[in-house]
Amino acid sequence: MSTGKILICDDDRNICELLRLYLEKDGYTLAIANDGEEALEKFASEAPDLILLDIMMPKLDGWQVCREIRKKSNCPIIMITAKGETFDKVLGLELGSDDYVVKPFDPKEIVARIKAIMRRAGKNAAEADNKEVSYDKLVVNMTKYELKVDGKVVDTPPKELELLYHLASNPNRVYTRDQLLDEVWGFEYYGDSRTVDVHIKRLREKLEGVSDQWTLKTVWGVGYKFEVKE
């Protein structure tokens, strides 16, 4: 049996009930919200281990809810969308969602995805004991989820931090965009590699000109690497 609390945020009460039946049968505890404002309230009061978040909701939509949650938490989020456009997938990734499913979906598939993400989250937490890399004027600490640049803490979204940590932990190794999507986001993302470019661009804005000892480098036609001067 599985354990953990899941917050379902969807204005379609039938979908909430269907997911509740499947997830409770699997051993999960459930909290349910039917609009975006309630979703944020329940997130604060229930402290879930994972969120299923519909995009089209009253009061606040899923994008706004995801944005607010990511300001203060790295809780796994699976977006539920009625649309399958690339735009949705890329925006979801950029805002920090961990996965997405398209309606109509098979509840068994959602249960499988939840288990995979919870496993990964548990593994990441177990590995997080004093996970830190440091270079000249740069410290990336994954235990505290903290980026220090030239001695100052710089506010950084979780996925940007994970991407930088992954690259900086493997200096001078070149990664393709698809490898980074798979290894940092943890699943194949159907070739939507633009999100990697967006995250790299934001990291560069924070790290530009900080040190001449290292750089976030584009390897044209291949991908990216964290280049360290020998």
C-alpha cells in the first residue's frame, strides 16, 4: 500500500470523486479543492506530499496556483490539462510542474505517475543530506535549496537550482537538452527542450560575470556544460 497525502484541485467534482476512489483504495490520504483560491488555502492547511492541479479552474487558474506554490515549496505538482498543446507543456515545466496528464485520462495511469514521482521525491530527499557544490564565488546547496553568488543568497526557483546543481556536479561534461530534461525533470518530455533554454537563460542572468573560473557554456548543436577552467 502507498502512503502520503494528495491534494486534488479540480472544479469537476466527478473527476475529484473518481480520483479519490482510486487513490484511497491505494492507501493515500486525500484533500480536495474545487477552485484556485481553495487550492492555495488547502495547500497551506493540509501540507500535501503531492498536488494534482487542473489548469482550468475558477478564481485562480492552475498556472497561477502553480506559480504561487513554487514561490515557497518544492512539493511535486502534476498538472491536469484538457489541452495537449506544446505551449501548455512548456509553460508547465517552466513554472515548475513535475509532470502533466491530458484529459480524458485513465486513473490507473495517474496512480502510476504519482508513485513514480513520490519515489523520486523520496530518493531525492534521502540523497539530499549535505548535497552541495562550490566554486569560486558560487555555492549551490540542495539541502537548503539555496544558491549563493559572491556570498549573497540569490532567490532561485527549485528547478533552476536542480539544473545548475546537476551541471556543476559534473563539470566540463556536455549534456544534451533531452538528457537534462530526463535527468533533472525526471521523465521524457516529448522533445519540448525549449524549457531547458529558458532555465539556462535565467541562470545566466544571475551568474553573468561573477567569476572567470567557471561559466555556463552553450555547446552549439549539442547542449550545455558547466565549464571550469583547469
